[in-house]
Amino acid sequence: MSAAELSAAVREALSVDAAAFRETAAAEAEELKAEVRAGTFDNTQAIVGLELELYAVDDRTDALRRVPRSLLDLIGFEKELGLHNAEMQTSPQPLSHYGLVAQEKQLQANLAPALEKTAAEDIRLVADGIWTVPPTGETATEYLTDHVESDGVRIGTNMSDAVRYHAMANTDYPAAFELDAPHVSLSAETVMPESLITSIQPHYQVAHAPDLPEYFRYALRVAAPLLALGVNSPFFPPDLYDDAADAAIVRDAHMEHRVGVFESVLNPPPGHEEPPKVCFPPDFETVEAAIDAVAGDRCIVPMDIDPGNRFDDAFAHFRHTHGTYWRWIRPVFDGPTRSTANARIEFRPLPGQPTIRDAIAYQAVFAGLMESLRRREHPLRQLDWETAEGNFYRAVREGLQADIAWITADGHETTDVEVACNECFEYARDGLQLRGLSPEQAHRYIRPLRERLDRRMTPARWKHHTVRRAVEEGVPLPEAIWGMQSRYIDNQRETLLEGTFVDWLTD
């Protein structure tokens, strides 16, 4: 799509009557609530799914690479925000041994030929939380901020041609479009800085839709220990750092900068009257309240929506509003047919993980927790929301070194992250066995994360140790970060499809 065609499409999107759009979305929400009460969104069993984002690098230099659109279509991956991004999604499967095997095999079956086809173009797909090596001949600042004006519309030069991405930079929604992190500052004119980060997103589909708020309450409270185990983005591309001492940049790094990137780019500036959209979500007392929260959220880019043939096209404006309901954990209501309509929880705090098995471990552990915690009436549900939110942001900053407030199964309070994580493993095992997995099968899915805890080593801490040692030996920070990134990609070559992160660790 040319810049002129894209700008015309953006102008058309911006001409939509926002008030009429909101009224339609609100009416659809009422219809959706009626369908939920009628049992349309109930299912006979829990279902799981996964979204996996990657970025592309030059297979010889590790520099970021744009993926030709024809190649992306050839390998069957979906567009994401940046031209360097690619995304794949699994087909929903029952939460069972065979369902989890199918999830893992589908990822492997799709990614293996994709790696072969991209290798022919000297491109490597990387599973990671943040990229650090800009394209050859460009700085990260240039790549993230480059844009053009076409007929008064700002177009991000390195963004995919999806209209909604470009429209975000041309609405009256006051997104800051800034990076705000220790020793990092960047201002842009588009949403493009968000393309620094990549994620995995496990989905857990509840059997009885009206029970979603109870599962959601537990999901908020396990977010901190699960994120603490999975942190994977402590460093930015070196040219984004301000003029600070290398040792200070290393010392002050957060273990999970992905959270801060998403929030500082897409939220209004601090102190603005417009509330933040990217944030830790509230508890919901009822499923109707969850639906109302989505419907009442500001839709950044209302659009004319052509009627389709899916069942959930009856709620198309509501679903479109959900697209910018950017909470770290969020409820989802959709389904292409009435028989597949579902209510699920989308768990969004996790960065991309080093391997497929690591990603599947998170999918299984999260689903197992959702199965077990509610059924066993774990007292963690009594942890107040403010404490759960504080836990989450401490995990962002410190990973496994964070103090995580927790209520144990016997009702005792602790701030020992090891206790919190071990209880997560125990209840995940219980939940998986409730779904028919043997103890050995459950152990296989939990083991990659348990070994991280045993070794007190996360992907982010591995990166941080690597860079810190290099800086202490006198290596300039840019070389230290790029050297670490090279090691990360080299390790992943051998383990992405069948290994785990802990295979990288030597005693």
C-alpha cells in the first residue's frame, strides 16, 4: 500500500462518528451479556491457546531486519506492528495432555519450515523480549522515529500497513509516544517505539462464563511470580541511552523493560487527565462488569465495520473496542460460531521466551493454576488488589530478587518469592493432574520454570550478568550489549524448537 493510499485509508477511519460507534458498542455489550446469561459462552471444558511474537535479524550480523511482506505471507505468519515483526497463534485445544502436546507440535510445525524459508533470505527469526541491535546503517532512534507526512497524515516508515496502527498517531488520543526508563528517553510521532518489544500471550478459556471474575481475580495475583520467573528485557539498543556511566545503566536496569515501554509509549503523559489504558486491571465482581469495562473503555480508532458471517460479528464494535483495551490481563469474549463462543482470560505480562518449550511451560503453568486455585479455594484470593499491583511492578523491576507479598495455602503471609513460586508450581501441577495429566507429564511442563527458580536465573538475569561482567572488564556498553545479544541468538539456534533456557546454563 502506497503512502497516499495509506493516508487516505487513515483519513477515512478518522472520519467515523465516534459517538455513534460508542453507542453501537454499548448496545452490542448488552446483547453480549444476554448471550452470556443464556449460556452461549459456556463450554464443557477448559481450552488453551497461545500467541507468539518474534522479530527478524540478519542471520550473519544479528542486526534487525525488515521481513518482506511476500516472505511473511509465504511462511504463514501474521503482521505485527513493525516491519521486523512476525506473529503466530495456535489453534485452541482442550487443556489435556494431548491438547498441550498439540500446542507444542503446532508451534514447532509452523516455526521449523519458517526458519528454513527465512534462512534462504539470510534472515533469522528470534524469540526474545526486546531487540537491541538496530538495522545495518541505522540507529535504533532513526528506525523507531522515522516517519513521513502524507496529506497531513503521519505515517510511520517502518510500520506495517495496518490502518489502525497509523491512525493511532493521528487521533486526539493523547498517547505520549515516548520511552521513559532509567537513563533512556525518546520521543516519537507514532506508536513505532512499541515495536521494540515482543511477547507471548497464553489464553485460558473458562468452562462457565459467569465464573470468569473468580478466575480473573486469581490471574491478577499470580501475575507477579509468573512474571518474575519470565523477565527477559533488561537492556535497550545502546544508542537509546542518555549520557550516563555504563556502570550506572547496568546497575539501574529493570529486569522487564517491556512493561515500561508499552506503558510509556501508549499511555498519556503522567499527570494527564486522560486515564492510562495500559495498566494493571481491576478485579471484577461479575462477568457483566467485565463486559462493561471493555465497552466503556475509550476506543482510540473507531472504524466502520463491515458486517461479516461470524457469530461474534454481532458484537463487532465491542470486539474492535477490545483491541485497544490494553490491560496486562484482560477478559475476551468471542467465537466464530455460536458453538465455539467462549469467555477467556488473556495473560499479557510475559515477554517472548528463549524457546518453544519455555513458552509452552508458561501456557501449561498458567492454565494449571487457573484450574486448581479456584477449585481448591486457595486463600490467595484474599490478597488485596493494591498489594497485587505492587507485587507486579516489583517483579517488573527486580525479577526473582523482588519481594512478592503472598498468602500461602495455610493462610500465612510471606514476601518470599521462592515460596510464592513454589506454590504456583504445586498448584499448577495439581491443576494439570485434574485435567488428566500424569505426575510425570505435569512435571515435564513445570520443570523449565522450576529450574529457573532453583538456579535463581531468569533470561533477563542471564543477560544482565553477561553485560555486567563485560562492562566490569572494561568492554564499552554497546559492545557488551551486542555481544550478549549475539550469545543469546547463538544459544537459541540450538534450543529454540526442542530445548529450554536452562540448557544454556552451565555449572
